[in-house]
Amino acid sequence: MLSLHILGMFALSPVNGRLADRFGQLPVILAGLVVLEAAAALVVLVHAFGTAGLAVALFLVGYGWNLCFVGGSGLLTRNLTAPERTRGEAAVDALVWGTSGVASLASGAVFAGGGYGVLVAVSAGVPLAAFAAVVVLRASRHGSRASSIAAVRDAVAGRTSPSARSSGGSTSRPARHR
């Protein structure tokens, strides 16, 4: 079962990189958050599906993480100069793996203190908090909550925001050639 989780974490990285190139990093990150929420929902229902449900949930956790990681890596490299990239990527990797270690240790304490239901609730809350952070950050860039929601919707749909059009720029997506 653990090998399915590892498969989800790493095997589809080339595919996810192509998705990020085609649709943009933010939509790939948001898709990863949706996949993580689906995994959390499946874990809640795992008793109905037995071992097969747990295996699928573990794969989805790995795949959702990979979508977020690949999309985030693309954002990072796009926004740093060449000399900054090595240090930036190293700092982010240290943060990601350090956070993973702390989360692994904390999950044991949460499970011991509150049981499986509390652990699942906390696990489901993390992607929701990340999604909310995206909306808030977009709102601060676009000036209002309504425009922020529109900007996230447009980013997911792959459309250019009005502010990018007026400045002559485009979304973070590379141009597609047909």
C-alpha cells in the first residue's frame, strides 16, 4: 500500500510538469488541493471500501502532493533569477521536508490525543487553509474579494486577468502554440 503512495508522489511528475506548462502553475496547485481534499473524504469513508479504499486514498494523497509540489516549483523557478534559483529551491526543499517531518511527528500526537476522526479533520483542513490562502493572496493583488475570486476562477480556466490585459502582460501560463 505504501508503494502506491510513493507512486503517487513521484511517478507522475513528468505528466504534472506538462500539465503545469500547458495550463499554468496555479491551476495545477489548485487541482492538487482538490485531490488532497478528495483523499481526505475517501479516508473518512474508508471503512466502507476496506483496504482498497485506503490504497486509493494513499495514492491520492501522494498525487495531490505532487501536483502542488510541481506547480509550486514552477512558480518558484519562474519568479527567481538564475542566480537565486539554487538557493531558493534549496530553502523551499528544506522547508517542505522539514514541515513533512514535523507533520509526521505531530500526526502521531494528534491521533493519540483525538483519534482517527480528529486526524482526518486536521488533514482535510490543511488543503482548505491553503486554498483560502490563495484566495486571500489573490485578493490582495487584485484589490477586492470579488475580483480575487474572479482571478482564481480565471486562473483555473486559463484566462488572462483584466489587470494583465491592461498592462500588456499575460497570466503566468506560457503561450501555447498549436
